[in-house]
Amino acid sequence: MSIDPRVALQSLAAALEEHLAAASARRGDGDPAVEAAFFAVADAFEVYDDALYEAYGEVTPLQVIDEEDDDDERDDVDDEEDLELLQD
């Protein structure tokens, strides 16, 4: 089942609007409405990017960063720093 990229783009735009509204009404760190809107944007973006690729063989220059990937990158940097310290 293929999704029209225009429909997916409209859903992404709506998710971004909802994220802005949630962020502007934030009630402190860890606000569940902001967190839900954040994940809705990520999900809508992935649907759009997939639909764009299926329809036209194109992708956006954007990427959803997974927190686990971010932690792995930090670990790699820490490992490289530790290795440099051991070599000195």
C-alpha cells in the first residue's frame, strides 16, 4: 500500500504545527504533550520520506536521530578519547 507523497507531506506539516502548539504551551520539562508531538513529527517524517522514495526515488536531506544512535556516538567518542589517553 503506497501513500501519496502530497498526503504524507500534509500530515507532516500538521504534525509540525501540533509540535509548535505543544512547545509554545509547554508546562515544564518532560511535558507529555510536547513529547507526544515530538514523536508524531518523527513518525510523520518517516512516512513522508518513504512515500517520496517510493513515488519518485528521492529522499530528503533530513534524518530522524534515534536517542540510542546518539548514545552510541557519544560512547564512540569517549572510547576514542580513552584510547588517546592510553597512547600518551
